[in-house]
Amino acid sequence: MNKDNAVKKGGVLAIDAGAGSTRVGWFRDGEKIFDEKISHDPEKLAQLGDLMDQDRYRRDAVLGLLESKDVRLEDIDIIMARGGLFAPVHTGVYKVNRDMRDVLLTCRDGVHACNLSAVVADDIAEMVTEARPGSPCSAYIADAPMADEMLPECRIGGLPEFPRRAFFHDLNSRAALKKYLTEKGLSAEGVTAIVVHLGHGITVSVHRDGRIIDTNNGLGGDGPFTMERAGTCPAFPLVEMCFSGRYTEAEVKMKLMGRGGAVAYFGTADPAAIIARAEGGDRDAKLFLEAYSLNVAKYIASGAATVCGKADAVILTGDGAAFPEITDAIARRVEFIAPVSVYPGEHNIDSLSENGYGVLAGTIPVHRYDKNAIVSDEE
């Protein structure tokens, strides 16, 4: 039975933690009741210190939103969270367990706000279980960002110490591809698509027959530069910067992620602001946008090489896909590879709910995470 055709019964809570906000979705019997973003006070987050020390603060913020919307804990049947940084892991749904919590709380495999999603979800699931004795509630993640289905040859880097690693917008990339397949009346089998998530990080993933066989590390400096990230940098100048004595390790990392890209050139990560400057005659802004689009296009072409150019579609998604000035410029450079489709925005909450109803219906498998595994738990 296909999970999309399953009868959707029950209450699904979806949680997606971002750098300065937490997005929360509530679904009842398949109907989206609300999808809202909680913006957190930057000063309060700074006072909390380390990223993972925000877990209780964010949990309470989610609980406060639920209370304001008259959502009772007893009405929650399952909680779905955006996956955090943990490996090894295969694409799919995993139940949050102690191993996953340990890796996320210690940031063993990387530091990112998405690590908070599963922890917050698991804490609330425990509260639901206490509020509803005899009917336990569990938390799950779906399509984690470090899910690795890459072809062996795509994992090899120029040094054994630097293998290519998957870190990409798995959840939203799959959601955008699903929209495309639904629109075209196709199934994943037999379709090869290159999906580009345009956001604070940019990731380009190659989907073939439902598997993601190649992608870039959007957090670790492998890929095009973005509005706030430096992307792939020339090695020697980067080494010289690191040993110049001018910057600490933290400052170098901040230049690569947070103060790179448009922020380094213009002091803003807002695409609308850069576009407005370009349209107002700012030649530097216009040149930056051209370079930005060209860099994305180059990585799309690189993904096409993985499948010998035999792609059926190029799909642009993410918040950056809301700007035709960007998507049109990219499309002009890559439409020789395949037709370009655009699905603006992030679709994480809807995708989480679909997976949640699949779990409730028993139509999709649930995997167990083992932090000591050598390879991921494959389907």
C-alpha cells in the first residue's frame, strides 16, 4: 500500500528547528490546522550559550504555541522532526532513540540548529505519554540531511582524509521532487532529476530511481557560494588565511559560513536587497547575481555529469527560488541539460506530516539508529 493513499487518521505534530526560529505544524486527520514559525529572541539564545542548551527553551516555546492554539498533548499521536546531523544514516524514517539523542546533544557529527528538532520532539513525546497513560507517543525523524546513498565513486575526495560527505536538504529536496512527480503523473522509478535547494546553504542533489546518488556538503564548504556562505574555496589561500595569525579557528569558520557570500560583499544575506541594488544600477550587485547564478549552474552541470547528462528534470526549490531574477538566470544556463521546474519555499512541514501518517498507517518502514554502526541501516 502506498503511503500517499493511506487513510490519514490522527494528530501529527511536525517540528523544524532553524537558526533563529522553530517552525511548527499541526495536522488533524490529514488536514493542516496550522503551520507557524516561532521567532526566538536573539539575545535570549545568546544567553543560553551553546546551541544544544536551547533545547528546553525551544520546547517550552513549542508548548506555548500549542496551548495558544488549544492543542492538547493528549491529541498528539505522533511527532515528526527534521533530522539533525548524525551518521551513518540512510534516507527514510527513524525513531528517535538514546543513540540519536547522544549524537545530537554532543554535536558529534556537526553543529547545526536542526540538531534541536529531534531532541525537542522527543521531549514533548515523553510529556504526551505521561499525559496519556497506556497510549505512548513517539518521536521520529524523516530524510536526515546526512543521509548517504551516494555512489562509491562520488564519495572519493582528493585526499583520503577528505572524503566527500553528504550534507544536504534531503527533506525539502525530496518534497520538491514529489511535487514534480505528482504534477507530471510520474513515479520516482525511471526518473532522474537534479534538485537544487536555494537557501542560506545551497545543495545540489542527483535523484535517480528514488535514490540520491550524488550531492554536495552544503555546510562544510563543498558547493556554490550562497548569500551567506563562501562555498568551495581555493585551498592555498585558505591555508594561508588559517595560519596568518589574524583569525581564530572560529573566525575562519564564520567567514566561510555566516559572513561569506553576499554578506562579505554587501553586508546582507537578503536576496531581495541585492536584487534591488542591481535593478537600481549597482554594477557590483548585478555582477554578484550573475556570478551567483553561474556558480549554481556549474554545480548542476556537475551533477549532470554523474548521470552522463541523462537527466529528465532540473528542479529549483527553497526560499531563494521565490526570486525569478535568480531562477530565470539559472534556467538559461542549464535548460540544455533538462527542462527546469521551480517550486519556491521549503516544504519540510508538509513532508514531515506525510511521513508521520505513513508511520501511523504502517505503510512505510521505521529504521533503528545505531551510533556505532559502520554503515547505515538500509531499507
